[in-house]
Amino acid sequence: KIKGTHNIWIGFTNGKIGLLGSDEKVNTIVKLGSSTIRALLLYNHDKRKILAAATDDNVVHLWDTESKKVIALLRGHSDHVLDVSDASAIDSLVTCGWDRTIRVWDKRTHLATHIFTGHEHAVTTISCINDPDRTRIISGSLDGTVKMWLVDGDSSLATKTDKPVVEQDQYFLNQHSETITCVAVRPDSKMLATCSFDHDVYLRDVATGKVIRKLGDQLNPKADNKRRFAAHKSPVYCVVFSPNNRLVVTGDEDGNVAIWEANNGDVLFSYKHEKGVLSVAFSHDSQYLASGSVDKTAQLWSFSNETNTATVFRKVS
């Protein structure tokens, strides 16, 4: 997502990256080998728009969207790279993967500055808290744990091994009983969402690590039947907050996409794909929501904050 546009970038299992065009077709932009694209991150750096692609070939490809060239390969992971996040406060990227590590990369030199170890299994998902005074990384793992890591900002060494932040021991509380599939930090850095194969979604207070609520524990009595989504009954694959901090959206294996009120846990709206939903994303103005699915479709919905309803805007297969 780039301010001023509503472009949707899509990564495929054959290494292709496509861009949803105005003709409602996905046009192949580049092919980065033949390995699965696990995660995409579009960011601005040095007046360029760079697309970072985490792949199953153990590297992260950095692709310049204007010159249409790969400008760097981030090498260091010894297994599939599963996620990539933007640590903008320290001008870095953060990646994680099957090798159980979290790595911090300098955007200028493309060298790893920190390596975090501590999860007992693959690190499946990461998200950054970019505060002015410090950068923290939230990670979720196949081992079912959620951890917080502090980046001290010292990038003088090529690599540095560290341990989870001691004062954040509450993040070792294991509310989830299975693999953590996604973590997301609200833009105001006050709330954290985690979801899992165990069907549950938890909202936590970032400052204390304590659970604020479990989504689905309550119904919105004012919602009509179309919006009365009780709770996920299958593994939840993805979660995202809206840029205006108001909404949190989840997608599950059954194809359900649910839009929740972050501050009270009410379900405002839900819709459905034919198969599992792997990713959800908001436009910068919080008015459009995109979801991608195993059913080989991407859906774009327009959400009204006044009526709390969504209208399908585009469907692409």
C-alpha cells in the first residue's frame, strides 16, 4: 500500500508477483525464481518504492518497483523465509523463518545487524513496534508462543545474538495451544493481535502484555444476521488492524473474513471466500479491505465507518 493509491500486490506459489490492475486482472510484474512467495512488504526508502518478497528459496528479494530490477538479495536464513516486516524507526527490515531465527537487516547496506534466537520451532510471523525511542519485534512461532524482542539500535556488528526482553516475561503466557499464524500491532502501538491454528484470536495490551479480550467471546446484539458472526471455528490464518486504529480483521481456513471493533470486540461485518483466507490488508485510509484466498481469488471491499457495512468493490480470480 502506497499513500495515494490502492494497488494490490499479490504473491503466488510459483514465484510470480502480480499487480491488480484497473482492468480487474492480475498482471504478472516479475518472476522471482520458482519458489513460493510467503510474504510481501512494500516500503519507501531513499525516494524509491521497494517491494520485499520473502520466499521459500531462503532469501528475501528486494525489487525496485520503478526500475523493475532486483536491487539486493538478503541472504542468511538457512531455510524458508516466512515473513518480513518494516522496522522504519531504525531504517531496517526484519525477517523470520523455518530456521527459528529473526533477523534484522540494514536497508542501506543490506547486511544483517541482529540475529535473535529463542523460539523452539519455526518463527512463522513477525510485526514491529516502531517507537521513537526503541524498536520492538513481536514474533509468533510454530511452538505456540508469542515473544517480544528489543532491538538496541547497535548495528556496528554484522550479527548479534540476543534473548527476549526480560521485563516482558508476560509474553510467554501461552493462551494459544497451537501454531501462531499471524501477529499484528495496531498503528498506535497500544494493542497487539495474535491468531492461531487453535481457532482463537487474542487482543493484548502492548505495555503490559496482558490479554484484553478474546475475539468471539461475545455477540453484538445490535448486529443483523448478516453481521452476526459468533467466532472462528477453524484455524485463523491472518489478522490486521486498520490504519485508523478502529478495526481488526481476521480470516480463517473456512473462508470467513470478520471485521471487528477493536475497542469492544463486537463483530461489525463478515463475508466469505469459498476456501481459506491467507491474507488481509487495508488501504491507508481504512476505507478498503483486501483479502486473498486459497480459492485463487482476491476480493476488495469498501467499508463504511458510518454504517459499519462493507460492499464488495472488486473480485479478481
